[in-house]
Amino acid sequence: MLHEKLYVSTVHLNDVDEQAGMLLDWEQEYQQLGHGKFSGTLSGAEVAEFTLIRETSNKALHESVMPPEDQIVVGMCFGSENSPTFNGKLFDQNSLLIIDGRRSHDIRTEGYLELLGIAVNRDYFFSKLQEQDACIASDAINATVTQLAPRAADMLRQYFIMMSDMLQNRAEHLPSALTPRMLANSALSNIALAVSLSKPDQYRDSLPKQQRRDRIVQNAINYMRKNACEEIGILDVCAATHVSRRTLQYCFEERLNISPLQYLKALRLNQARRQLKQLMELQITHAHQNTIANVAALCGFNHASRFASDYKRMFGELPSQIKG
């Protein structure tokens, strides 16, 4: 999909036609409407499961955009001047934009605009969503522009930034527990979650009854405890409990006032603390830092420095300060 110059790189362009032509297999035509010299950038990272695209432009444009027919592109605005529109609908930094490859779309900019999007195969997109999340995603695709609640938009925007930062450091350098496939699956789940959190009344009727919600939480906790040392994520918990990411999130927040992801991290941190205390009680002090790194890895933490930071935030001390 990407021009060879775009693989995990940024290209600076001074011609709208060149910028429009950089995405291979896309049907795009840009008309410059604003006066002055055009300046834009296009960057991307392509892995087997999805393509990440980031684009900026500095002038008023009319863009006719159509991705390949088998693709769906989910994007957000990271900065804009005045009031840009997508298919005639105003959008801003709290908007979710979805470009369906089965039809042409129009973007009208009024000055500077920065967009970040994920292009993914349509069949893959729907195959990774639970039935409830697939309905939410279908509604968003048909709407093309979905206004998110500020908190949900910020959550999704931060996730997009994290993905961009990771891939711009090249996909082969991703932590072993965070594969491109996991990134893609998690992104799709987070998109559906952001939409459902922004429209709670619209999707509340599909939530399970109280007794089943309690059982979902308990089953999820049991699965987390059993597999906390494995390379599992929230989508694995969803699969094990046969619910959508949105349902799992709602059930945990209702019963425990915490998200399932926060609970999984806390579970791993507590498990690591217990193991470190046991080792200290056994007076295993040789190569103490290596012991901490090994315990962190066994408990699902792939970055020792991040583990130390999370540990101190949770327990008020560094793991190296623990006593038996």
C-alpha cells in the first residue's frame, strides 16, 4: 500500500499531486484551494496486519479519497485550523473518522490539518471483533464521522500515538510480548470501546444482566490469575470470557471501579512483589538486579525500567528496596 519511500519514514512534499499519489492503490485527487506554497508530510509504517498512516497539510484543500476496496481506514485528527469537514460533516480532535474502501469520500480542509489513521483489511477488521463490537463498528462505518466523548477520544488518541511511536522505531524492535498482530487487535477493540463509551444509552440494552455481569468478572479474574505470567492481553481475557471489550470494561468498572487492564497490571505487580519477598526470605541476594529483572519478565513485564516505575507507583518503594 505504501510507496517504498514511506516504510517507517517521513516524506516532505511541496506538491499536492505528489502527496495524493504516495499511497499506492488508493484513488486520490487533491485540489489546492488556499493561496500560497503547499507543504505537507506523509509517513507510514506497514506490517502484515495493518498500515499506519500519518499526514499533514498546510493549505485549504479538497481531497477526494478512496482506499482499496478491501480496506477500512480508522483515523483521528491531531490538529487543525478552522473547521475541516469529512463527507460534509464537521470534525475535530474528538471525532472518529472511518474511510470505507467501497466508496469515495471527501475531505475539505481550511488550513493546517494533521491526521493519523490505521488501514486494515475489512475481513480481518470484523473477524477480530465480538458480535456486540462489530455492531458498534458497523454503525461508525456508516456514520463516517462519530463524535466521541472527550475522555474516550483522549484514550484512543493516546493509543494511536503509542502505536505510531512504536512503529516509527521499526516494527522489528517491538517488545516480544507486543507483536504487530496484538497491536492491531487491541486497536480495533479500543475503537469499539471508545464509541460505546461515548454513546452509553445507545448500547446499554445489549449489556448482560447483573448476575451474569458478576460471573463475567469472576471468570475474567480467574483467567487472569491462571495466566498472569503468560503473554496475555485484554483481548485474550475477552475471548476466554466470551464477551466484548466494552462489556468486560463495563462489568469491571461497575463491580470493582477499575478497568480490566488496570486490574491485570495490579495482579501482575502483586504477584511480582510476592515472588520477590519469597526470594528475599530465602536470602537469594546474589545478582539482585538480575533477580528483579527475571521476576519482572516472569510476571509479564518486558521492560525493567517500566516495571520499576509501575512497582514504585503501586507500593511506594522500588523493587530493589523490598525486604524479606
